[in-house]
Amino acid sequence: MLSTERKEALLRQKGIVLWFLGLSGSGKSTLAKGLEKKLYDKGYYSMLLDGDNLRTGLNKNLDFCSDDRQENLRRTSEVAKLFAYNGAITICSFISPTEKSRAMVKEIVGDKYFQVYVNSPLEVCEDRDVKGLYKKARKGEIENFTGIGAPFETPLHSDFEVRTDLNSIEDSINLVYESILQHIKQ
């Protein structure tokens, strides 16, 4: 088996798991997609993992109960770890609402874990609610929706925090990119 170092040398980059977390509507997916494009434009190889591409395949048998949400994060962490230890810059976008779930992810991924807290106040997230999820949760149509019927614990320790209510999407992408450069350059 080839070593991580040899694979990273081939790709001329270091593998890492960038774990974007925050409330629904905070801008996680938008930033993740924007960062993926910026990395590509700069000549980096990356992989984007989020609920949309994992819940249609690997995690399609999971629903949104607490245990299944935890299993979704566990499986995703294992996949992200495989990519990162093979030299890929792996961008993950998940609400990850509790310190317990984040600790599990960090333990699985190991020293290639880099946590990005996409911070935006609940009111701003509700205003951005393009899918109408917050409205449904407020009407009781969605139970245990994070931030309404289920808690979101503000991260105690993140490697980087970006305020999407105070910065444009473009500025936010650039801030995250600058924060990870030292971790991905070969």
C-alpha cells in the first residue's frame, strides 16, 4: 500500500478534512461549493461531501432521528478520512449540532481534521430559508429541527470561524481559503 505522503506528493498538496458546521441556512453548502471551485481554480484536488450527495446513496437508509443523524456523521467521517489520507482536500458540510457529534468526527478523522464554524444568527438563517424548513418547524410540521425543536450547541473550539452575516459569500470563501493554505500546501 502506498503511503499518504507519497500520494500527497503526487497531488502536490496535503490531504485534510474541512468540516463546515452551522445552522441550516448559515451558508455551509454555499461556502463549501465556492471553496471547492476556488481550490480547483488554484490547481488543488478536492472532494465535496454533504447531505445531498450522501443521503441519495451511502446514507439513503437513514432518516432524521437522533441516532440516524449520528450514524450519518459517523459514516461521513469514515469516508472523509479515507479521502484525506489519500491526499484529497475533503470538504464536508453538515449541521453537526452537538459537541458530542463533533468530538466523534474529530476522533475518527484524526490529525487531518479542520473545523470551520459557519456562524450566522438564527434570525438571519430563517430569513435565508429557501426550502421553507424553518417555517415548517415553527408550525410543528417538522419535529426536532435544529435551532427550533432541537438544540444547536455553539462550538467551543473551532479551527476557523466565519461570520456569513457580516461577510459576503465571496469574502467568506476567501477568508476560509486563506485560513487553510498552510494546511494544504505541500
